[in-house]
Amino acid sequence: MTNALTIAAPDGVPFVDFERQVDAPIAAVFRAYKEPELVKQWLGPRGYEMEIERYDFVSGGGYRYIHHTPDGDYAFHGVFHVVRENEFAIQTFEYEGFPDVVSIESLTFEDLGGTSTRIRAHAVYPSLEARDGMVASGMERGVREGFERLDELLG
């Protein structure tokens, strides 16, 4: 069974929030976010091949990756400002197709009793237009399918 994904883009504020339970211990979930070879196996929609140029999931680290798709390539980069093992991360996120539209995202990992973890994310965009553009870009599909792939990896 797939756990429900909740995504909210509240009216009038440039935020996107999502929440999803993953049926795996918090250390395994955090490891899947931390290790580039695991990230490649689950982050993003099905059918995309991910190339990671750099990925250092530590405070002060950064990343750049490219999704290769039948429709073209999509590159993303950012900085991991704070990473606390099995607990929390704050990062920037920028799609290179829309340079200078940077979101700041927080990720919270919550232990739900040893065999389950809740992940919460809060993304803040520079404007409502930028937030709405991200939502319209297929973000929900990418997040949903990414979590399904994470379930498969950790299952």
C-alpha cells in the first residue's frame, strides 16, 4: 500500500508544503536522502535518468544534478545550509531553466516508532508567481512518483 501524499499551496502566500509517511526506519530514510547513489534511484518522476555532478548532503554542502528525459534535460542545483542527521535539513533549490528563482526548503524527518518515518517539507518561493509556476510544472507528479520509488528502494 502506498502512503498518502499531502501537498498544499495555500492561497496568498508563496509556500508549498508536503507531508508523506515512509514505511522504513528514520536512519534508512535519511541515508536515502544523503547518499548520492541512493538519491539517483528515487528522486524525481519515473522514466527519468538522473546524473549527479555533485551531491554533498552536509551543512555547507551543495548539489547539482540533471534529469535526462525523452523531452530534454532539466538541471537543478542548490546549497545545503543545515543538515542534522536523522532530523532536519535546510536547502536552496533552483531549476536552471528559470535562473534566479530560488526556493528555500526545510525538510523534517520524524521517527514514528522505529519502522516508519514522516517527512515534512516547507518550500518558500520569492513570489506567488514563482510558486504557482513550480506547482504547474508537474511538481506533484515528481514528488509523488519520487516517494513511490523511495518506497520501492527501502521496501
